[in-house]
Amino acid sequence: AKKDKKKEKGGNGGKDGEKEQEAEKKASTVKERVDVSAWREYHLEEEVLEAIAELGFVAPTQIQAECLPSAIRDRMDIIGAAQTGSGKTLAFGLPILSAMCRERKALGGTKPGGSSSISRLRALIMVPTRELCMQVFKALDPIARHVNVRVVPIVGGISHQKQERLISKHPPEIVVATPGRYWELVGDGHAHLNNYSALSYLVLDEADKMVQQGHFQELTSIFQMVSSSTAGDPRFQTFVFSATLMLPSDMKKRLRKGGGGGGGAASLEELMDAVPFRAGKKPKIVDVSPEMRLAERITESFLSCPEKERDVYLYCLLAAHP
């Protein structure tokens, strides 16, 4: 008798009844997670807060709490270091999406930075691997959809033709890309990816892995193109994030003074020097990575050397101190 009642409730059998019950369960779960009061102090737009509530994010993580005020209220460039899983994607994603939502409302519902019918590239997010590209896309897309912003991933493994059609049919405001494939499409002359007239945000995620993956030359070329188009634009904002990025004290001093690179620096430092931070503005440095805890009587020291010579230095150390 119970089974028959379930079938009657479902209309088309037990499976439909189960689906209905699952939908009700999901709906009740969402209702329980709508309190976003912990986010209200961060100047996020209501539409973004609604998306956060639907996704069930009750409160910001540490990296988000320390980045959001400076990124949204003060429009500062951000350099952040935190472990994987700490919420870095929303630490740069929420300021971008909230600002684009605010612009759209100010323009009466038209596309941010453009007309109601044509979207221009507003944010470029560079990541080292295909896997991370898809992770970042999946984290941003639900919120972006809620505020009517289009996000597209650009990665290897997909044919050029398909990727070009994906971009051309509905030009995205936000592109998440690996440097290699992005640079290939730029070189092919894709109009949307070569138009930086409305670009306001550049994100470099997992900066240290960019160097390890061999993307240095492509990134510096991309940075040069971005810099030539956005130089002097007060709206332009840069975010650099990493799980393991350790900033030496001399680099922190350079960044606080507004840039400047040194000859013979390691590749990571050269990459950081090439990043187009705003001239004369101090980036906000946020480091929430756990401090190294050493046992007593152990001394930590380091040798500063170029990336290419690291193995040689290690070999010499091991040979001298077997």
C-alpha cells in the first residue's frame, strides 16, 4: 500500500516520487542556508549575496575576509598566499563579480563595460593547468550566472575551432585560461581576446606553479599587451594568488614601493616584476599560509639562487655535507 501511494504521488511511478522528494530535500537545505549576515560588511551587491546564500556559504574564509575590504572598498591590487582549499577563488572572484553587477545596475541593466548586445572582455584569469582552470570556472560560474555575467574556460585539449565558436557565439566578460592556449588564440587574431579596451581585472592564480609549468614567456607577453592597453586606467585591478607563494623580504619592500625588478632575479621574482601592478599604488599583501614551525635546536637557512641553478646548488650541498 505504501509503494502504491508513492507511485500515485509521483504521477509516473516510484522514480518520479523519489525525484520529487530529493527536490524537496534540496529546497529545504537551501532555505536553511540563506543567512548571509556575516558577508554584509564586505560591500557585496545584493545579487551576489543571493548567489552566496544559494551556494550555502555561511561566512567568508580567512583569505576572503582579509582580501575583500581592500579589493572592493579600496580598489587595491592584491597579492595573496594561502593553502589550497582556503577559498582563494572567491577572494578574487567576488570583488570582480560584485563590481560588474554594480556597473550593470548603474548602466540600467546593460552589459558591464559595454552595450546590452555586445560583451567585451572585462576580466582575464590566468591559471597554470587545465584542471585548475576548470575548478576556477566551476567555482565562479554559479555566481556569474546569477548576476548575468558569462564566464568561459580556455584550455588545451579542445579544438581551436570549437573554442573559437564558444567565444564568438556569446562573447564572455570573464575568461579563465591557461597561458599556452590563450596565447595561441590571441596569435590567431581572435577579435574578442585581442580587445582590452574594457579590461579592468587581471588575475594570476598559483603564480609559483606558472613558473614550474614553463609559462613564463607566454605570461610576460600577455602582461605586455595588457599593460599597453590599460596603463594609467584607475579602474584596472590586479590579483596575484598562490598556495605556496613565499615573498622574500626584499620583494615585499619593492612591491610596497611600487615595483621595480632586479637583474639576475629568480624566475618567480622576474614574473612578479612583470605583473602589471598599478604604478604608485601599494598592493595589499595578504599571507594566511601557516607559519613553519621548527623544532628546538634546528636552524633554518636558505640560499638565494636562480631557478636554473637550483639543482647544482643542491648537488654541491649534498656533496659537501653528506
